[in-house]
Amino acid sequence: DAGVIQSPRHEVTEMGQEVTLRCKPISGHDYLFWYRQTMMRGLELLIYFNNNVPIDDSGMPEDRFSAKMPNASFSTLKIQPSEPRDSAVYFCASSLSVNRNYGYTFGSGTRLTVV
Amino acid sequence: AQTVTQSQPEMSVQEAETVTLSCTYDTSESNYYLFWYKQPPSRQMILVIRQEAYKQQNATENRFSVNFQKAAKSFSLKISDSQLGDTAMYFCAFKADFGNQFYFGTGTSLTVIP
């Protein structure tokens, strides 16, 4: 199993540009989570999906952020327009519902730098 | 709402020694799970150990063990025979039995000194 795959690993963009982060969950996992990690705020849940349907997006900071999961094997997190304060590491994680009390499997994260 | 507190931003330990990382949490839930995750410089979040709140026995995974004090809402991680590869950020996390969200502490940066 290749684990949770995120791309790109690093992204540097200019303020105002659109940024798209990608995630491929573990095959068969029906939950997918997007987290943001910063020094100031630690790990924050942005949104999560169950069976491709967004369940809770209350952590999405503002309308500039959007997430989609068009199928069971792919999700995107988009920021448009990006701002310097969006600079952070963005993690995707997945889990299987029957095993969700056993912890998530995380991807390696995307480090986003907005200049 | 659940909160997880890690009061030690940074710690260090000599190689081969034992170190304990602290974590406290606040919840009104009766059934829940607690976790310790390790984040090495590679950034990968790795599950170290898991504790079920309804089990009194403390979880153990090789050199890693926990001291779970349910009444005190405390969940500390003990690393025995520390190795250089243990150098990482360590996050304590909480999950309610019927919830889907994990709540993370702010992390403790552990450095193992040769």
C-alpha cells in the first residue's frame, strides 16, 4: 500500500495566485481529512469527507478556501486568491470507518509558502 | 468541546535515557481514545501509541508506554532507552468514540542528545 499521497510536496506562489493541493487517500478508506499545521495554531482540521461527501467544513478559514472530492481516490484543496498568512503545511489524512478509532493515516504534507 | 494541552514546548534527553512527555485533556465524553503521534523532520505524522479510555491497562509499544490517569485527564508518554531516531515533534491527540475529528495538542519538540 502506497499510503496517503499528497502533491506537491512544496509549493511557492505569489500572493493573489490560485493554489491547488492534491491528495490520494488509501484505497478503500472512506474518510478523508484536510488539516493545516502552523507554528501559532498547531494542527487544525479544515474539512472532512465521508464517502466523498463533505461532512464538516466549519474549519475552513474563509471563502477563499474550497475542497472537493470528486471520487473516492482523489481530493483537492484550493486557495483562491492566496495570501501570505496561508503559508503552512497542509496535511491530508484518511481512515476506514470501522477502524477510525485506530487513528488516521497521514500523507507527508504540502508545505505552502505564499510570498 | 475537547481541548488537548501539551505544556512542554521543548524537551531534551540523553541517548539511552528515559523521558516523559506530558499531555492533559478536557472532555465531557465518557468513551474516547487517546493517541501519541510522532512527526520527525521528514514531516510524516506517524502513530506511536493508542489508548482506549475504558481500558485501565496502560498501552505499551516496545520502548513507548503511556501513563493514563483518567480521573486526572492525563496521558503522558514515556520513551525508554531513547534513540537518536526519536528526535521529533510529538503530538498528543484525542478522539471521542462517536466523533470523527481528532483534536491535537500543540506538540512537544524532543531532541535526543548523543
